[in-house]
Amino acid sequence: MGNRSLTSITNLDLVVLVLALPVFILCDFNMVGYAVAAVVWIAQRLLQVWAERKAQADLAAGKRTSAMGAVAATSLGRPWLMAAVVLIACIIDREVGLYAAALLVILFTLNLATRGLAYLLGKNDKPEEAA
């Protein structure tokens, strides 16, 4: 499968985030909850991209331990970041935290599934081409 197809699969969560906006508006859901979820989701995705690029650079330089450390730290830190933000949002306003948590659970589950699918579909690619 092509690299472009794998990229579109792994970015499906961002499409769902954009499509969730009209749903929130039409169903009169709490827009602050959407904003909290969107900001924390984009922040953790940027952290994920940074870690993947650092890992690729470290692997190219022969630093396997450093590459694994970057991926492991961000893989554990990203859910904690989202949970902390949702907890703070719930303390401030329960409804905001509820809507943010619901959207983040959907996005996280979708992201996890699509990354696993992209990995399985890209297994036959050369290591340089794998995303």
C-alpha cells in the first residue's frame, strides 16, 4: 500500500475532529468542551509527530536506545496529558469535562486503531518507506 494511503489512514482522527465541530453545533453540545478536546488533541498529536521524527533521526544515527526512549516517553505521556486536562476541565465545569472526555475517547480509540492498521498494511514496505 502506498505511503499516501497510510498517511490518510493515520490522519483519520483529525478528519473526525473537524467533522465533530458541526455535530457539536447542530446538537447544541458544549462548545468549550469541544475547544478543550481540540486543543489537547492537536497538542498531543504534535508531540507524537515530534517523537516519531526524533526516533527516525536517532535510528538513522544508530541511537536505538534514544529512539525507543522518545517513543516510549511520549506514548505514555500523551494519554496522561489528555487525562490531566480532562480532570482539570471537570473540576472547573463538569459538563465541559464530560464533552471533552467523550470526544477525546473517540479520537484516541480511532487513532490507536488506524495506527495499528497502517502498521499492518505497511509491513511489506522497505524500512525507509514505512511511516
